[in-house]
Amino acid sequence: MLPDALLFTYRERSKQLVKLSFKPNPGFKPPSHEAHVFHEMEGEVWVDTAQNRLVQIAGHLTHQVRFAGGLLGHLDRGGRFEVRQTEVAPGHWEVTTLNVDMIGRVLFFKTISVQQRECRTDFRRVPDNLTLAQAADVLRRQALSAFNRLGCRYVADDNGRGRSSLLMNTGIGESLPLLRKSYERL
């Protein structure tokens, strides 16, 4: 769908990256809502030519995108997105950045605002024979370490319900609940 919905223009090359710009293909008829959104975008794409991998794509809506003529809703012009992939191990690529800023309306009345920010880092190979319990423990330790770096602390509630809380230190002599999550102890 993506190659057909858009027209690409070569912009520049640096080492093994090629930068292309894209704009809507006027001859394309979008078969779905997703295709309709992509068809109304302009932006840039960076491609790793050695591995034929998309490294980054960033774009913005050039026009308002209407669904069912606007009856079901619309996305406003100017909405933006960015996706980056990184080679986290030889030959293994993962999405490391996802940014979306879109505003629109659903069914005449409800305003929607999608503001999503994801940044994924610290990819590490784990043993092939890792059990589910071991994987859960690794993830728990990483989450606690990340919260500690953010100035949060872990408080266990050992009243038999298996609940825990993460508290954020406000610096004024109190802690605010940051996250409360139930889980079974392994």
C-alpha cells in the first residue's frame, strides 16, 4: 500500500542512508481508512541501502482526512508522526521511536487527540531457554531500576493480596502514588 499511495523523490545520500521525500499520489484510490490517512501525508523517509531497511519515516497531514464524508469523523490537517527503527543486534531491527500528534473529531461531537511518545532503548539478548518466571523477574528488575532513576521508590504491601505500589518522591516531604498494579507473586 505505502509505495502505491505515495510518490517518492530522491533527496540525498550519506554513507549507506538514502533520504527520500514523499507526497500523495493523485492516482491512488485508498482501499481503507489507514490507506486514506497515509495518502494525505507528506514527509521524508530514510532507508539503509546496505540492508534495505526503513530507518526513519516522518510526515504530516497535508489536508483534513474525512471518514465517510466527515459523518464518522475526521483528522485535522497538520497532524504529525515519526517512526524510527534501529539495528539492535546484527540483522535484527526494532522500532525505537514512535511519536504521533493527531487531532480530530468523531461523530460530530467527540474531539480526539492522539499524542503518543514511545522511546525504546537498552535492547539486550536473553538466553534462548529463559523461562516465563525468569523473564518476568528480569522485566520487574528493569522497571524498578528505571523508576529508581526517576526518583521513585518501591513499597510492597504484604497483606496477602500481592499488591505493590510505586511512589514518586515530590521533594516536599511526601510521596505520591505513581502506579498501583495487582499481580501474582511468582
